[in-house]
Amino acid sequence: MRFSRRVEQLVHSPIGAAHALVGLRTNERPLLDLSQAAPSFPPADPVIERIAEVAHEADAGRYPPQPGLPQLREAFANDLNDGYAANIKPDDVLITAGCNQAFCCVASALTSPGDEAILVAPFYFNHDMWLKIEGVEVRYLEPGPDLQPDPKQAQALITDKTRLITLVSPGNPTGVTIPKETIHEFAELAHSNNIALIVDETYRSFRDEQSPAHELFSDSNWRDNIISLHSFSKDFAIPGYRCGAAVGGKAAITEALKVLDCLAISAPRIGQEAAIAGLLHAQQWRLEQASRIKDLELRFLKSMDGRPGGFKVISSGAYFGWVQHPRPDLTTQEVVRRLVLEHDVLTIPGTAFTNTDQAMIRMSFANLEPTQVDELPSRLNEFG
Ligand SMILES: Cc1ncc(COP(=O)(O)O)c(C=O)c1O
């Protein structure tokens, strides 16, 4: 048997690699797990109750309508209209089995092997991996020291093969929120070059401000170039139920649906029902969780203030701290290995998000309890 060279050349799942390191531990001390950006707390009660109820319904195990349950498309369009002061219609919403799948469907619909795509560095690794699986040439937009992408530099990367630019805001791994003015400039760039602007908004509820993240949907032509991606995983703490969405015009939704048909046929009904329950009955809970995670970020920044062990926070936001480690003489992989095996701190190496080793690691503080955040500096000091 022979495998796809494109797939063989990919790195292993960075999250899987982190979990494999945990298997090598011999220390008894409880681990501080700052690896995966996944809610470590249960969903709101109405969501749990609805999930249990759905299992008893006659159509629970049937395929849902392919673009998603009408009630979810409508509830999510309403939610977006509240969040962006927009006029999104249920038909603009394609429900997928998570935001990762939304990206895969959309990116595959937009590209052919040999085409080019632009990602902002440091990039979300699954975007990079999927584009490579598809045989798409990825061009990386290096941001300035403030970690903001520059639309003018992006213009210089566009060729006649470019099909899409992807922004992630707030970013994974940096946590940085891109100002709406910059997002609008990227939209103009996409429009003038007849390419797609994909905005992955998985962490939009975890921004510092609750004002609209952008006003792209106010442009009557937004459906020509804009595709906005969303996740219910973090907002309603249901990552395992796999539910997300792509929001775009008729052409984008129609083409992406063909890919979804092959990948999953449709998103799981149970996840969609959980998302509906969240949207209808857990909005206050959603705000409370976002505020709790903001408090954790402030606590994290305070505990990292004295640069424990020489670890320096370069940026933070949403679920993440993007942290420079103090040992550029070692590979970041080795630093991460020592942190987990010797100091019981699990992180993701920055090399999962960059093409070169820049002595960075990602710390998902949102996974921790407040007391665990307080414990972090002493563990990092041991390393230093
Ligand atoms: C930027 C970004 N997009 C997408 C996802 C995946 O979201 P989902 O669980 O909805 O597939 C993640 C999860 O970590 C993410 O960080």
C-alpha cells in the first residue's frame, strides 16, 4: 500500500503529539494542561437536557436536512444579526460538523490543486494542513511585531493563482483580535482581486469588546467575496457534538454543500439540537463563560508578569497566551518535552503554527482553574 505524498509529508496532529507526551510521564504531581483549546467544563443545563431529550425522539437517528436543521439556520442567522447588526438570512448559513469542517468544505470548494491560498502567520495548523492535503500552495503573510496582518503586504502575495485569504480573529495561537478597519481592508482586497476572504470567527465571543467584530455584512455585496466561519464548540461547550457553520452567499453555500455531502452528508443532528438549545436558552450562560475566561486571562497575565523562568507573554486573548520561551539554544520541541516530563506543564510548541522555530509556545490558559493559573509561575520557575 502506498499513501498520498501530500498527506505523508504533513506533521502529526499537534494535539495528538501533545497527548502522546503525557503518556511518557512518570511524575505523580497533577498536570497543568494548557494544550488543547477545548472547554473543560460541562454545557449549560438546558443544552444537556435537550441532548438527553433528543435521543428519545423518533427522528433522532435520521439524517438531518443537508444544509442543517431549519430551526438552527434560522436561530443562528438571528444570533449573527444581533451580533453584527446585519441582515443574514437562514439560507446564508450552512451547518457543518464543526468549524474545521466548515473550513475544509469552503476551501475545497474554492481551490484546485496548484492554486494558491494566503494564511496569516502564525497560522491555525488545521487550515494549513487541509490546504496542503488539497495540493494548494500556501503563501504566508508575516505580520508585524504587533502580530497584525497588513493588507498591503497581502496584495504583494496575490498572483493569478490565488483563490483565498484566511484571517482568524481572535487568532489561534496568538489570541490577537484584528481591528474591524483592517478586516474591511482585506475585504476590499478580496473584492478587487476577485478572490474569497474567509474569516474564521471561532473565538468571536471571547473578544474584549462585545461590539460587532466587523461590518462586512452591511455591504450589500458581501456575499460575492466573504465567507465567515463559526463554531459552537467553545460558545456552548459542546466540542464533542461537532457543530459549526459557514456563512456566505448562494454560490459559496451551494459549492461547499457538495463537499459536505461527501465528507459527512450532514452535521450530526444531536450537535445541531444542542446548538439550537444553546442559542435559544443559554445566551446568559455564554456571556458568563466568556467573562470567566476573560478573568482567567487577566489572572494568567498577572501570574506571568515577572516572566517566571524567563517565559515572556508576547500576546494573549480568547483562550490563548503566545509565549516566548527562554531556551533558543534548544528546539522548542525539546522545551515542550521537558516542561511536561520534568515540570508537569503541557503546552503546544509554536512550531505547530509557524514554518520555522521561533522559540514560541502556545498556552491555553482557558483550560485551567484559577488556582492552577496561580501555580503556573512556580512550575515555570523550576524550568528556568
Ligand atoms: C481557529 C479555529 N478554527 C476552528 C477550530 C475548530 O472548531 P470546531 O470544534 O468547531 O471544529 C478551532 C479549534 O480549536 C480553532 O482554533
